[in-house]
Amino acid sequence: MFKIHKPMLDETKHIKISDYDYPLPDERIAKFPLNQRDQSKLLLYKHGEVSEDVFCNLPKYLPNGALMVFNNTKVIQARMHFRKETGALIEIFLMEPAQPTDYELMFQTNSECSWLCMIGNLKKWKEGELRRSFEINGNKLVLTASVDRSKASDLAGGTNHWVDFKWDNAKVSFAEILEAVGELPIPPYLNRETQESDKETYQTIYSKIKGSVAAPTAGLHFTDAVLEQLDKAGILRDELTLHVGAGTFKPVKSSEIEGHNMHTEYIVVHRHTLENLLSHDCSAIAVGTTSVRTLESLYYMGVKLERNANATEDDLHVNQWEPYAEDVTEDGFIKVNGQVVTVQRAIQNLLDYLKKDDLEALHSSTQIIIAPGFQYKIVKMLVTNFHQPQSTLLLLVSAFLHGDWHKVYDYALQHDFRFLSYGDSSLLIP
């Protein structure tokens, strides 16, 4: 029987980020990946007990017949450099498409497009166009960049700028331009320049859909051999897309998490994934925190459709505090018109929504913050790396382990695990 209790909104908002700190010496941050991806260490947390193995043995710890969900986003070469005539170097970091806003259409554009960007050395770029000449497959072109200062930067959270790009050769797409002159944006905490090897090692082997400016790093450990073992073990593999923004590295600067604004992330979930969730009792093993945020956002999108079956994809956007701002049951479910919306009901609502308009995929966005007080609905096991101190990702892990994150991180620190993007991995089973 469900009971209604008051939400944990206030309690969650007043979480002190200093309570999620731990000592991380620079030498414990993996600056480069291992030569063999699946030979990384694997920390196992199962019902409070901690042990370790090698990542290639992951499949033997997973239940037969389970559903495992991967994020198939691909990191783009989002960092571009322009040299002014004065000699000043300007860095433009593509954050999200502005015009067109659709990623697929954006990469197909062949004369002009606009992005919301972070700009390095902006004080040296007061006005005018930046120009860069180069050649792609025998096609010469000139690429120009200009800031449209009439477009308010608060459209992008206050730190980004609207940049218009134009080029004079319609035979060349913007995707080809990025491949030719863009630079892969490795995480800032690696404290090194991007190397040619990063173009391969900072992508998952199953990456397909261009759009991220950071890799879903839990997936970097998977090899064809591990995927084959998952198949042999009867694990059903499925994929979704969440384009990871640079906001994933954004530190929590406020003392309490109420002052931290989560960045918007764009997601794509196909109809077959929703069907697979339903056939697996809406339970999944998530590969990475990006898959977690996507899967757990689906419940709240389905609740919106319960309230309004005619909601648009924009209406389905999940706001930061939405999971905490309702009167919810003890199990964290929401009531609509006196009826509890189960996970199955929410997922079925999303499926009906797609079928009604004959759509193959749900396109929406989320700003969900998963912190202690959040009750997981779909994710039952999590494969993830070791995250930065005082980060929202550490809050997500703490919520998943019901506060027991210290046991995991203390073990990792004491047993020579490598940390962050190129570091080792963990399988968490609460």
C-alpha cells in the first residue's frame, strides 16, 4: 500500500557539498588510458561488500537475461582555434547547436550555422570576424566566425556566446570542417594537450551519434570481447543517446547544492528501448551516469504525459528539482488525480505517445540532479568510473548507494585504483 509523505526537497537542497569531499592526489588521476581497455581494475560493491577484479570479467557478475543500457554518443572535435591578425589566439569551444538546434541537421549544414560557445581570450576579440583558410579533400575554403552580441548570453546559462560560422564552399559540411580543424576536448583535469591517440581512446567502441563534448567514460572499458561475453551471458544490450556537455565538469561552487544550476542535456530514446524496458520489468543495468540520468528522467516524462497526453517534446523536459518537488509515496512515486503513476505506467505513456504520432524515437532534454533523497526507479546496477570530489556525479553515486559511497572510495584509494575519465571502473549493486 502506498502512503504519501512530504517531499525531501528542502533536505536535498541543503546538502553541503563539503560532505562529499575526499583527498585525490594528482598522481591518482589517470592521465592516459591503459593499452588494453578491458584490463582496467573493476571494483565490485555488492550489498555493502567490496571486492575487486579485472574489467574483462564484468559479465560474470551480471544476472542472466538482464537489460544493459549504453550511451552511444560520440565526442566531437569541439575546440577550434583562430589566430587574429594581431597574433592573438582565440579559442572557440562549441557547446550546443543554436541554429539549427538539431544535431544531425547541424552537422549536415554546408554554408553557415550557429553555436552557443565558450570563448577563450574573449577580451582580445572585441569585434569583427575571425578567419581561417584551409583545404579539405582538395576543396579550398575560408571559415569565418563572428559573435552575435545581440543574442543574450543568458540563453545559454550566462557563460556562453552565440557564434555564427560561415564558409564559402557548399561542397563541405560542418562535420567535415570539425574533422579537419577541430580538436578533441579532453577533460581539463588531465592537465595536458590533446594527443592524436585521444581521438581513438577517448571514444567508446560503440560511439555512433555525434554531439558530445565529453565522453561517457564508463563505456571506455568495453571491448568487442567484453560485448561478446555479455551476449553469451544472455545480457540484452540496448543504446540511448545523451549528448554530454562541458557542464558535466562544472564544479559545485555553492556551499549547498541548492545554489548549483544543472546544465541541460539532450537525449534520444528509441521506441525499442522503451519496449525492452517494459519487457524487463522496467529494470536496467546502466553503463555510466549519463545513461542513469536519461533512464531516470523517463519516469518524470511519463508522469507529464499522465497529466497531459497532448504534451509536446519540449513540455517533457525534466527540470532540476522535479523529482523532489512533489508529494510522493514512500517509494518515490508520484500521484496524478489520486492514482500512483508506476514506472510501467510512465514508460507505457511514452510508448503510446510515440505510437500516436508514428515516431521511432523520443527527443527531449533533462536537467535532473540526482542527489541523496532521490529514489531510483529504473537503474538497479551501475557501471561507473570514480568521480571528482565535491561533484554532482558523486552525489548521484551516494544516492544510488544510500549514502555508502565512502566505503567504495576509501577502498579505491587504498588499493591503487586509477581515478576519473581514463581511470578504473566499478560495478555498484546496492
